[in-house]
Amino acid sequence: MSLAVRYSQFGSPDVLRVVDVDEPHAGEGQVRVAVRAAGLNAYDYKVRRGGYVAEHALPSGQGAEFAGVVDEVGDGVDDVSSGDEVLGYTSFAAQAEYVVVRAANVAPKPAGLDWAVAAGIGLVGNAARRSTDSLALTADDTVIVTAAAGGVGLLATQFARATGATVIGTASEPNHDLLRSLGAIPVAYGDGELERLRAAAPHGYTAMLDNSGPASVRIGLELGIAPSRINSIVDFDTPGIGNVGGGRKSRAELVELARQTVTGELVFPILATFPLARVADAYRRFEERSGPGKIVLTVP
Ligand SMILES: NC(=O)c1ccc[n+]([C@@H]2O[C@H](COP(=O)([O-])OP(=O)(O)OC[C@H]3O[C@@H](n4cnc5c(N)ncnc54)[C@H](OP(=O)(O)O)[C@@H]3O)[C@@H](O)[C@H]2O)c1
């Protein structure tokens, strides 16, 4: 037997349990990973609350990303070995002692890369990379990144800055110094946001990377940004804007995110870690949300 997170009804973190399950084993083309850390994502709790995915069978596991050590290799796998330290993707299964995935879903973890960072960067990195690329930003752009201190926002801020664009990031006050250190101009969200954004870029804006939702997109439109230059990973209803988010995950992309993080090219703070047994507390902290960076479970 081995431990895994499960829930049998939709709801708050209170429904989360860590239970004994049959130990999974690697089949053909698969590897088994002894998990050392597993990232938390908003997607997890949106699904767990029951409103996000049309059909989601219960009982369910949880967690889409992990880092750990390969300890079983199935037939036909010749590019991953037992003992390899890896980071990877899965669906509803990462928060467990063991996860079984296709070999192509894992990438080598650089020796110097922290387990928590390795477990937390994949999903938000994929969404931030694809959303930023979708706007083909250049040094001529002035772009608003909303929720710039969140998991996706921090990386989108850095990817956007790397194009030479001027980046204005919305975040609460305690996160402003971090955004400044990444080369962005911070602006507080909430009452008066539109006026503060106007004042922060008197020449106006050319693009928006939205990680927050319809209210933020509305502000972008009021600031005169063309809908075709707004990409949102949260607002799927406003007509005319882009919705390029997570997708087409690959080993090559994980390798690149890991390289950029371990070399310090990307800053990726870890806000908190919790042991697997405290998964409910970890999500309570995550769903209350204060402070920048990623929350990650550690195993065992
Ligand atoms: N479509 C996709 O493929 C995709 C992929 C990944 C994520 N997402 C979605 O994108 C969103 C962000 O994900 P995440 O992982 O970055 O979440 P996260 O790490 O929880 O960050 C959320 C951030 O939202 C900020 N925030 C709260 N209220 C705000 C407001 N009114 N205006 C602007 N910012 C506000 C907070 O900023 P402060 O900390 O500064 O207060 C917080 O840092 C989630 O809804 C998630 O489900 C979509």
C-alpha cells in the first residue's frame, strides 16, 4: 500500500483525505516516480469544488505536477532510468507517494534545482509561456500583467520583460518590491485601479496578459487596448480576446523551465511547503492567498 490524496465529494479543503491505496506500478512505456514534492494549482481546487470540469469521476486523486525519483521503468522505455531525478506532469494523481506516468511526461531535474521549485514550475510555466508568446510582444509594447505576483503572473511578468516590453503588473502592496526587482512597475488592484494604471503609463497600453478575470479585462478595454491584444487565461466570455493558456506540455518545455530556474534566469519563489499529510491546510492557505510564489507539498 502507499499514501495518496483522495476526495469522495466536491467541496472545500475539508473533503481532502490522505488514504492508503494500492501501490501503482509502471506498465509499458511508463515510469513510476517516488514523489518528493507536488505543486498546488488553482485548477485543483476549481475541479475539487465541482464547477470546472464537465464530468469528473469520484473518488478522485489530486495534483497535476510533481518532482521525484524514478524507481520503476516499464517495458519499452529507454530514455529514463531507475534513480533518475525528474520533474513531470500528470492528471489528478501527483499528490501521492508514487505516481505512474508516460516516460515522455518527465524531464531530468538539474542537480541544483530545489525539489519544491521543480514540482511547482511546470504548470504555471506552461501557461505563462504560451500566453505571453501568443501576444508576440516586442520592446515597443507596454503590457499590463494582472495578478502579476501569482504563480502564472510572476513568470508572465518575466517572459514579457525578456521581450523588452514595458511591464506594469497588478498586485497587492506587499508584493510590489518583488515586481520592481523583476523590472516591472507595480500597481495595486482594487478601487481606483483604472486611474492608477492610467497614471503608471501616460502614453497608454498596447497589450494585456490577464491572469485574474473579467473585471481586469474590462479595465484593459477601458484603457483602449484592442481585444486582439488581450489574452486571458481566466475570462473565457469576453468576445474578441485571446484565451491561450495551458496546453501542449512537453519534456522539452520542462527541460527549458528547469534550466532557466536553476541558472537564476527565472525567479520562482516558494511561498510555503506543507507535508503531504497536511494537504487540507496547504489548500486552505492557498485558497486564502497572501504572499507571492508557489505552495508545494513535500513527500514523505
Ligand atoms: N487557462 C489556463 O490554462 C490556466 C492555467 C493556469 C492558471 N489559470 C488560472 O489563472 C489564475 C491565476 O493562476 P495562478 O496559479 O497564478 O494563481 P495564484 O498563484 O493563486 O495567484 C493569484 C493571484 O491573484 C491575485 N489577485 C487576487 N485578486 C486580484 C484582482 N482583483 N486583480 C488582480 N489580481 C488579483 C493575487 O495577487 P496578490 O498576491 O498580489 O494579492 C494572487 O497573487 C487562476 O484563476 C487559475 O485557475 C488558468
